Amino acid sequence: MASDSRVRRWIRLGFIRLILPLLIIALAAGGYVWLTQTGPIPPRADVAERAWRVDTAVVEPGTHQPRLALTGEVDNPDRLVVNAPLTARVARLPVDDGDAVEQGDLLIALDRADYEPPLRRAEANLADLEAQIAEARRAHQSDQQALQIEQALVDTAQRSLERTLALQSDDLASPSEVEANRDALNQARLALNTREERVATFESRLDSLQARRDAAQADVRSARRDARRARVEAPGAGIITERQVATGSRVNANEALLTFLPRDGFEVRALIPNQRAEPLLRALARDEHPAAEAQLLGGSVALRLMRLAGSASARGVTGLFRFEAPDRSLRPGEVIRMELLMPAMDDTIAVPPSALYGNDRVYRVRDDRLERVAVEHLGSTRVDGAERALIRSETLTAGERIATTQLPNAVEGLLVQPVDDNEASP
């Protein structure tokens, strides 16, 4: 019995040790809940919406002239490649690659000893044929005169033979006399036939000589042309490039020697987007040539759009621009930045560049909140010397205001506070 009571006592002690921590935790949790529910409630703080300060501009549709930014490459399609007219030695070459020359300056001269002998031979052959033609004409005149004489000789021989035959019938002439007169008549007829043949073939012989003379004249002209080309002078002001020989070099016929770039032949080729080409085509059809400006090392230069290339691509069509006053520093292959003054466009709006988002939208300020408006970006323009983006939109109306401050978090409905000091139109 004693052992049973000890067991029961240990069980009660174990139960108490297990229940006591749980009771303490439950009392602590109940006290925390009671304190939170019966304690004072702090007042709630209302968060005010932030208003972003922005500059604004008044929408004023009008007529503006867009400025289209382009990248062009300098070219010179009027380049002149100087080739050797014949095989010869280079006697003089006073210019080098990159030299600027003026009209009449010597570019290259070939050795006279190489081009004068062919010229002299051609001239001598022509002179010989001219002499042959003159001799043939004189001989023809002599043949015509001799033809009459030989015809008379045939008539005389014919009458002599007839008399001899009449005498022979009366036994007054011998057969040998008859044969002698017949031989004389045959010889006279043979001479007459030969003379007639020479007279009849004169025109064909003359044509042959004249054809040979024409060929000789062509040879003389060719030799003289080669002699002229053996000395090349600058046809105008320009630049020398691609010099491929040196003084004393032996060059072959048609070999390229150097290239001359006329100063007034420089142009710029720039790709114009397809959507911008139509108004330019209409302007060119009216014989109007839009102006352009480019920046070179020497400063700003003026150009004119002369024409559009005959072919286009998905990217656009190439515009060909001529310099108003070509600069000495121009070189083919040079890449330049330029601005094309497009034809004036009605119902366009000039805004600060900062008003444009993503190249196709602006934000209108209405009731101090932003409203997104889709626009068409037409390029840039200048207003009172200031750079402006040129847009067009059927949604914007005159007198409305658009935000011109570039906000990184600009969204539809954003609360803004227009700055009064900048409410004037740009």
C-alpha cells in the first residue's frame, strides 16, 4: 500500500509540473490581448498625394518649316580619271595626291619622243595619199585628152585600110601593104580600148585613194589627239587624288595615271525616310530645291537638294545635295551631319524637345493632372533661334497646355503643379 501511495504522489507532481507552464503562458497571452483591446488607440495619419511641379507651354498651331536631321556622305560623280593615251614615259608630274589645283595647272606630261614619231608617220602617209589623188586627177585629164586623139588615130587607120583595100582590088597595092594597114588599125584600136578602160575606171580608183586618205586622216587625228592628251591640264579648280605613277615611270596605253575631282562637282548623298520623301518630290516637281545646312571643319555650309535617286529601298530614298559654295576641305567619303529644311507645313505645333515622350506622345495638363496625347513627330524647327520639336495632333487644340518638364514617372492622371513663371508660349 505504501508503494501505491508513492506512485500516485509522483503522478500528481508530474501532472502539476506539466500544467503549470501552460497556465503561465495562457495567462500572459490573455493579459496581452486585454491590454491591446483596452489601451488608447493612436490617431490615423492621412498621406497627402504629391503634386509634381512642371513647366507648361500653350498649344499654338501654325505654319512651320520642319528641319530633318540627316547623315550624308560626300561624293564627287564628276571625277575625271586621267588615262595614258599611248605607251610612253612620264616626263613631268608636278602634282601629288591631295593637291589643290586651279584651271590650267599642269597635271601630267608624257615624253614627246614617244608620241611625236607616230604623229609624223601618220602625217607623212596622209601627204603621200593626197599627192596620189592629185596625180590621179591630172592623169585622168590627160587620159580624156588622149582618148580623143586615139579615137582620131583609129579613124585615120580605118580610112587608110579602106583605101589600101580599094587599091588592091585594082591591083595597085600589094597584100603586104594591106596587112600593114590592118596591123596599124588594130594597134590604134588596142590603144583606144586601153585609154577608155583607164577613163572608165578612174572613179573607182579615185574612191579607193580617197578611202585610204580618209583612213590616213583618221590616223592623223588619232595621233594628234594622243599628242594633246599626252599633256593634261586641270579643266578647272579641283583636287588631285589616286595618283598611281611617278616621274620617269613607263606607262601603258589606257593605264590610269591619276584622278581629278572638280571642286564644283562635290555633292552629298543622304538617305531620306520614305514618309518624308513625298513633300520633297512635290517641291522638286515645282522646280523648288529645299535648302540644307551641314557642319564641316570650316564651319556651317549651305546645300541644295537637287534631285532624288531613281531607286529606293525599304529604309528610304537617297537625296542628292549640291554645295552652294564648295569648300577646299571636301573629300569623297567624308560623313557629315546635316539638316534639311522641309517644305512648310500647316497646323503644326512647335514645342520644347523636353515635352516629347518616346517620340510619339506628349502630356496635356487638364485640372492639374496629366493626360496622355498621341502625336506625330515631324522633326525639329527653330522658333526665335531656339530649338523646338515639331508635332501634329488632331487631339490638341489651340490654348491648351502641355507639360514641358521631362518627368521620369509621367503617367496618365499624375497630379502636377504648373509653374506660373513658365506659362508663356515658347
